Amino acid sequence: MIKFLVKGQNIETLEHKIIAADQIAFVKIHFAFDNNWKPLHKVVQFTQDEITYNRVLGTENTSCFLPAELTAGTVKMSLFGYDAEAIETVRATTVVKTLHTRPSGFEGENSNVPLTPDLYQQLLQKIQSASKGTDGKSAFEIAVEHGFVGTEAEWLESLKGVDGKDGVNGKDGCDGRNGVDGLPGKDGKDGADGVPGHNVPMGKMGLTESMVLMENPPILLP
């Protein structure tokens, strides 16, 4: 058995045993409360890797199961409670108690691990259970009794779940077909007239071969 005494704002260990990971609804945590805590609506919080799991005890329950999502490693546990009958808001809190979860020898799929309902889902379950009674309190009133601070509109907004993770990117699509050839373009405009060329001075006339022979006749040898 695992049992703790909640006294004031402290959590004392009464009984403890080794906790192994991968359990589901098997490890039960028991609490004993001093007189200051007994009339309060109580909630146990387990935090690991910055994720908090809530277990609602209410005013009567004194035990809860360890959340199945907890893995091997360090787990921080604390409690808070509210006095629904007080005229002014009263909230009790505790220091953090560190639990150590050891690796288990379990080999298999963890896809069937049941998710721990969030705090307000658990409150709604209590509301449904209490709907057959004569209490007549609204869902919002019960939420306030269990620690919610804010307006009814804010409470309704808080019931919305957290956005899911982005899905995996899909496969690349097939290449599209070649497009149809476009129509021939229009003829371009005529270019501007060129600049007139400059007059080139006449050079010395070149001599042809016959003219060279006439000026320099060959000498005939006898």
C-alpha cells in the first residue's frame, strides 16, 4: 500500500512501496487528511515532463489510482482543496512530494493506455452521477466548488480540449500533364532607322598585275 498523511500544507509518507511504470488502474494512492482538509473538495495532481494529470477526490474519497500515462522517472505530486461553503474563497495547497517510478519489464504496445480525463471532464462525470439526486446545483456551481475561478463563459471555454498535434505530411502528388502550346505572339514593331554612315576618303588605287608589267617591262635576253 502507498499511503500519505496530508497535514496542513505538508505531505508525509506513512507507507510506501516500489512503483513500476506501465501499470493501468493497479497502483492506488491512499491519503489520510487532518481536520482542516476533511471538509474540502480535494484534487490530487501528478506532474511529469510538464504535463499535469488531475484526480478528483471530492469531499468523501480518500484514494485514487496512479495515472497510467506516467512513465519511468520522477513524478511530482501535490494536492489542492476548496471550501465550497465559505463566503470568501478558501484554497488549500501543499508542497510537492516527489515520487520515483521505476522501469517495468513490460514488453508490448502502449497504444491502449487509457487517458486520464482532465479536471473538468471528471467534474462533469460527477455532475452526471449527481443529477439523480436532489442537490440541484448547476455544472458551473460544481466546477467552482472544485476550484474553478472565473465566469461561467470562461468555464465553458475551458471545457474545450487542447488542439491536437499536426498530422503527418502527405505523399507528394503525381506530376501534372504538359500544358497546351500557347498561340504565336504578334510581330514586333519595326526597328528605328540606322544612323547614316560617314564618307570614307578614297585611298590610292591599287595596281593590277598588267599595269605593273607595263611600267616595268621584262628584259628579254638574246
